[in-house]
Amino acid sequence: MIREAAIGLAIPWAIPWAIQGAQMAVVLLLAPLLIGFIRKIKARLLRRQGPPLMQMYRDLVRLLRKEVVLADNASWLFRVIPYVIFAATWVAAALVPTFALGLTFSWSADLIAIVGLLGTARFFLALAGLDVGTSFGGIGSSREVMIASLAEPALIMIVFTLALIAGSTQLSTVAGIMQTAQIGLRVSLALALFALIIVAIAENARIPVDNPATHLELTMVHEAMVLEYSGRHLALIEAASALKLLLYISLIACVFVPWGLAAPTATPRALAVGFGTYIGKLAFGGALLAVFETSIAKMRVFRVPVFLGGALMLALLATVLMFVTRVR
Amino acid sequence: MLLVMLLAVASLIVVAAAAIILPSDLGRRLVYGASAMVSALVLVDGGWQLLAGRFPQEMVLPLTLPWLGAHFRLDALSAAFLIVVNLGAAAASVFAIGYGRHEDAPNRVLPFYPLFLAAMNLVVLAGDAFTFLLSWELMSLASWALVLAHHRVPSNLRAGYVYLLMAGFGTFALLLAFALLAGPAGYYDFAIIRASGHPSWVAGLVLALALLGAGSKAGLVPLHVWLPLAHPAAPSHVSALMSGVMTKVAVYGFVRIVFDLLGPPDWWWSMPVLALGGITAVMGVLYALMQHDLKRLLAYHTVENIGIIFSGLGLALAFKANGMYVAAALAMTAALFHVLNHMLFKSLLFFGAGAVLTATGERDIERLGGLIHAMPVTSFAFLAGSLAISALPPLNGFVSEWLTFQAVLLSPDLPQWGLKFLVPGVGAMLAFAAALAAACFVKAFGITFLGRARSTAATNAHEVDRFSLAAMLGFVVLCVLAGTLPGFVIDALAPVAHLLAGGTMPTQATIPWLSIVPVAQARSSYNGLLVFVFIAVSGSLTAAVVHRCASRAVRRGPAWDCGFPDASPITEYTAGSFAQPIRRVFGTIVFQARESVSMPRPGDTAPAQFQVSLRDLIWDILYLPIAGAVGYATERLNTLQFLTIRRYLAVVFITLVGLLFALAVAP
């Protein structure tokens, strides 16, 4: 920390670069821990011991070391897709402020582009489900695109609401403005938060929409698409889905509870505070998710559109409210 | 220069005449080779003029009406659309050098192809209403002849009939629009129309007629019905031209009339344009999801993209009417950028569909599958096109979608209440359409190219010739370039946006790192190049690290599929089953989709049946009653043919009295 500050004092532009680099590493390192934490809490709520916190790291390392078993008719695309999904999700996650604002490259992709990057990852994942030509892959892909066809517009409308409140679609700027007290409580913001939570649950294949822990064909969406993957490919896809969950929790945290985020010209102390609060926010978000998942049953596939349609309507209402309350 | 362009058009007409007498093999090379070269020439010239900015150039030729002459005019708008038209035409011609070899009746295609290109160029260059309408009609008729190239297929005959009716209707609406614009003095020249003001009711009527005329050619819902019939019926390179280019000429017609000739807009003009744009985008993609004919699916996506373009145009109208010229320039640039993008990826996708058709003889994706193994290059190109049309970063479709969203985000400052409610709705519809488009292209690419072959035709497929591949790969490169370096396109479109919207976006070339900034850096920026580089670097870095430090072993084995033994390809997901969840969620309302299952009793040997019925409500509610009314009226009027001489005389007499009465009453 002291050394970093010394570099920062000597060359001021180095701080944002260091923050950006640290951010890329932090999201990658913390994502499996978050999954382990959620699994642990869920297990404890069910009065089980549960796997150790670090289990997902072990799983990933083990998978990476194993050979890949490819289906006979898997194409070149099938082998490229895990890297594309991982890269797109990682880039998206690296652009969401976690512990500090003023990421060096935050201007290269705004919130709409982050939504687009997640869309790219999903597009390829759905293609992977169809590549081997099994019926499970197809069922997963077709349900995934049905869910996405409602979740994505809802997310875009949430982005519209936030952008209209903050006057910018840059996530760093949005978070910075949310930190100031002048925003206050708004109906639109509450609606957007509610919608965003629903979208986050659906997009991450969490319980009322999908069950990450099951291999029962009638209930699975995400797991069905990746059924044919093994070894390092599976490791990358699992890591990407962990990154996506982290991304959504970070997104909700940095927009709706932005307190503690270090400013772009931060002292080491502020950065440490930012990091500490970020860990706290992640733990709180993960715990909430675990409690929510434990207390609710999975819904039928064709109930999901109603659930997500609700999110879309809430987000649209929030946007319309922003339009009509602005009087020139 | 304008003269070069007109000479190029004239040479296309000469080529068309030559194609009638030449033997078909030589004719094919000559027609497509010459078309490619002439289009490339006009493309380069148009690009040069747009960058040099020597506008306007005018020319009057002693053609058409003797006292009028044919006016031709090149301004920034014409130049931009000339680039779109000729870029598409050049690639389609190169594609056709290889693809046209498989044409079974080449003499029904070759003469009309250069004529079609010439007519589209003439529409864009026309400087008076008469030349415009003449070229417009020539464009319709040439493309109609191309639609009927395979006239022995019954469905093509129907497509040609519906197309001819709708094209006639569209031209009629434009004729009335120009008649209103010409005013009491009857001026055809665009320069005079532009200079004279129009009363508000005339302007409103002209807007409605332009929406009917140009909108029916472009494919606005509910005037789109001919498009998914006619575009797939033509040979694939012509489908690419009709979908990628001719619909853009229709957009040009609308923009020319509404933004240029009609003068300063009223705010309410934007309402119908926005509403129709949003509805068209959503309906187009929902229709597309229900299709399993690859070319028809692509044609319905054209409808969707026209909706996106018209939404941008509607926003530009709203901003311009309220004096927000920078925002108007942003919306206009977004629409024009999407015009270019849609030409690129839709042509690319139709080339891909043509290649699949050549390789397998199939358009029905339910009978394809697994083509990625036999056709690796085509499948790569089609994948790139699918990513681009689904508006996914870092390709070009995302950039124009992003610019449109940025324009939507500027619209809360619009003071009118109608727009305050309509614009967020349109924004939601555009987001919805984009998500559904991604779903549709997962289906189109996944069912066609991935999985296992569903028929012997798909099993025996082979890669296509090098001309077709060159055309496809060329457009892949352009899609990537337009997606990663959008700033240059925006700057090139700046004079057009200035001409039509009255303002300019910030100059993108001065922004560091080649980012694009719609309004201000603090508000929003996007850098396609960096996003592309980030994904490429982090992906390849991951691959390198994983392969080096972990494992690179691969073993092939049978598919796992949850432990089920390998069944036949019949058990694969089909296009119909892929779209089933979406059909159940949206189709039950929009298409009145009904599923019926008849399961025979145990022991009964009858096959189990599953039937899906869809209704095209627009066709049933709007078009069938009109067709019914026309049929009824003709049957009633038919009796007029069989009157006695006395009755005919009576009819003549009554008409005469009526006319005299009208003369007497009229002032």
C-alpha cells in the first residue's frame, strides 16, 4: 500500500492503472470465494456442514488439470466458446467498480456496453448448447434465450433509469453521482432496484428461475447447456458464471449502496476502506441470496416469463416516471 | 462526379441490353463482372465526393418530359446512399459470379440484374419528382421480374402477384405525395419544391403518403406483407440486394421527402414514425422467430431492422422540431449508421443462405444441421453476420443500436407529453427486439450449422466457390471494421446529418483512443476497438495460460447427454422446438398460436400427432377483408357487362346529368 502510494505520488496517472489492474485480479480471485460462501451459508441453513469455503478453487484447479473429453461431432466453435465466454464476462466484470471509482478504462464501455458484453457471452453459451446436437443442450438453449428475451430489455430499461438520474451511462460516473446525497430517495430508484434484483436472479440461473445444483432435466437451463463440457472448458465456464454473479452483486452494490467506494484520487487508507466495505457488501449480498434461495421453491419454466415480465414492467415504469418528471 | 455516375448508370443499361443476346455463360461473367466494376467505380466516386464535400452538383439531361428535362442532383444525402447501394451491389455481383453458375434459367435473371442496379442508382440521383417516380417504378418492375426468375414454383407466382400489387400501391401513394408537394403551380423540380413552403395540412398528408409509399417498399408493419414473400423467392444475390439495398433506397425516399422537401417539421410528425418504427421492430422479429425457412427468416429480420431505422428517424424528427439540433444529428446519424450496418450484415447473411442453398439445395433449416463441419468458412461468415445483426459488441450492429439508445436518453428534454410517454415505450420495444433478434439468430445459426445433419443433403454438403467466399469474408471484415472504428463512419456521415438535422455531433476523429462520444465525454462514450482488443487479449491469454500451465489433452468420445445412448438426429432440437418457449410466451397472443396433441390409446397403431397453428393476424384482419371487398365489388360490377343497350344509354344519360349538375354547383 505504501509503495503503491509512493508510485502514485511520483506519477499520478499510475493510480488508475493500478486500480484497473487490481480490479481485474480482484474479480477473478473473489468470484469462486463468493460461490463457496453462498454454498456454505445455504448448507448451514439446511443444517448441513457444507463444503469448505475454498472448495470451488479446488474444483477449478482439478478441472483445469483434467483432459477434455469432446463429443465426436463437436466442432471448432465448441472448443473456442469457453474462452470467448470467459473473456467477455471477465472484461465486463472488470468494468464494474468494485472497491474504487475511476477505473482507467471505464470510458471504453458504458453500462449499455456491459449489458451487450453479457449478451455476447450468453449468445455463445446458447450456441454451445446446440453444437453437439443432443436434446438436453437444445432444451437448455431454447429456455435460456426465452428467459433472456425478457431479462435483457428489463436490464436495458433499468440502465435507462439510472442513466437518466445520473445524466450519464458511464458506470463510474453513475456510482459517483449516487454517492452524493443530492439524489435522495426516488420511486424510480426503488422500482429499478427491485427489477434489477429479479433480473440478477434470472440471469445467474438462481433458484426460483433455475437451480444451479441440480441435474434433473426438467428443471435445468444453464446446466443443460454446459452438459457436454468437461475439463478445462468446464472450468472456464464455471469461472465465467461465478464472475457473472460477482458482477451483478457488484453492480447492485456500486449503484444502490455506493458508500465506501474510493474516489479516483484516493489515499491508500480510502482504498483499504473501499476494499473492506466491498468485501462486506459481497458477503451481505451473498448471504441474502442464500437465504432467499433456501426459503423459496423453484417455479415452473412457464411461470418465469410472468416473473420477468414483472421486472420489465417495473423497469419500464421507472423509466417513464423519469421521463414525465423531467420538465424543461 | 455526377457525370461519371450517370455514365456508369448508362453503362449498366447497356450491359442489360447486351445480356439479352449473349449466351448465358459469357453473359453471366460479363453481367456480374461489369456490375461489380461499375458499382465499385460509383462507390469510390461517391465516397470521394462525400469526403471532399463538393455539394450540390446538378445536371439536366434532355430526357423524359420535353418541357421538364431529367434533373439529377448529388448532395451529401445522395452520396451517402450511393455508397450503401453500390457497396451492396458490388459485393452481390462478386458473389453472383460464383453463385450464378447454379442458376437454371439465367436468361430470366441476367438482363434484369443490371437494370435493377441502374434503377436504384437513378432513384438516389433523381432531382425532380418525375425522374424519381420513373426510376422508382423501374426499380420495382426490375426487381419484380427477378422475383419471378423461378416462376414455375407456385409460391413464387403468389409472391410476385402480391409484390406487384403492393409496389403499385406504394408508387401510387408517392405519386399523390409529389402531386401535393408540386402545389397548384405543378412544379416537379425538387429545388422549387424545397424552396416553397407547404401548409400544415399538406405537410401532414404528404407525411402520411410518404409513410405509405416509401414505408410499403421498406417493409413497415402492416405494409410488410409482400416482403417476406418476395425477397426469398428471388435468387439469393438478388434477395441480398432487395433486403440489404432496395429497402435502403426506400428509406432514402422517405428521408428525401420528409426531411428535405417538406421543410421544417412539426413535433407531431415524429409520433406516427416512432410508433410504427417500434411496432415494426418487435413484430418483424417475432414473425422471424416463427419461421424455419432460412431466407424468409432473414426477410422478416429486414422488417425488424427497418423498424429500428425508422425509430431513429422519428427521434430525429422530434428533436429537430424542438430545436435540439445536436440530438437530432445524433438520432439521424444512428439511423444512417444502421442503414449502412444493415446493408452489410443482411447482405452477408443472405450470401450465407445462398451458399447453404447451393451446397444442400435446402432452405428449410429443419432439414439442415451440422454444416459447420463441411462448410467452415461459410459458417464462420454467417456466425459473424449473426453476431452483428443481434447487436452484440464488438461488432457493428451494436454501435448503431447504442447510438439509438443514446438518442433515446436525450429525449426526456422534449417538452411534448405525447413524446414523453411514447419514447420510453419505443426504447423498450427496441431493447426487446434486440434481445429477440439474438434468440432468433441462436436458432438460425445453431439449427443450420451446429448439431448433427438432419438429412442426406446436409450430410453431403461441401464448401462453396471462392467468389462467394470472397464476398462473404469481405463483408465480415467490413462488419468488424465498422464495429471497431465507428468514429470514422460517424464523421463521414456528419455532412449528411448536418444537411438533414441542422446540427452536428462532436468530431470523433479528435477524441483520444478512437472512442466515440455522442454528446459529451462525461455523458457516455464507447470504444469498440478497445472492447475487441480486451476480449481478444484476455481470451488468448487465458488460452495460453491454461494450455501451458494446466492441461492441453483432448480425448474424443461419444456425446454424454446425461448417459442416454446416442439416438438418431431426429431426437435433436429443431427450429420449431427451439422456438417453442417463445411461441408459448408471446405467440399465443400475437399469432393466436394453438397447440393440439392427439395421443392414440394404448394398443392403437395410429401415429401420435402434434399440431401447431399460427394465424397471421395482420393478414387476416387487414388484407383478407380488403381482398374480400374487392372480390365482392367486382362480382357486383360484373353485371354492368351484360346490360341491354337501353340501360347503357340510361347510364350514359344519368352520368351526363350528374356531371352537368356538379359543374353547375361548383364555384
